[in-house]
Amino acid sequence: MDFLTSPWFIITVVISIIVGNVAALKYLTPKNLDKLNKNHKNDLDRLLELDKKHQQEIKKRDE
């Protein structure tokens, strides 16, 4: 059980965890960014439409 507290074993475990996390991020990030960009564009489109409607209502009230 001494090998569990060995610095070499601990370093190996830490490096393997870091490499695994980096690999997971590299695999998942492009997919998530695509989803975020699509949702962001949809949200922007909705906001623009709502703003146009709101501006039209303001113009109608002012006239």
C-alpha cells in the first residue's frame, strides 16, 4: 500500500485525470458552441422582432 502515497503514482494519476478532462473538453466543446451560437442567433432574432413590434406600437401611439 506504500505505492499509493508514492509521488510518482500521485503524479501519474493527476496527469491522467488532466489529460482525460482536456480530451473530453476537446471533444465536447465544438458541439456545445454550435448549439450556443444557434440559440444565440434565435434569441437575437426574437429580440429584434419584439423590438420592431414595440417600436411600431410606440409610433402608433404617438400619432
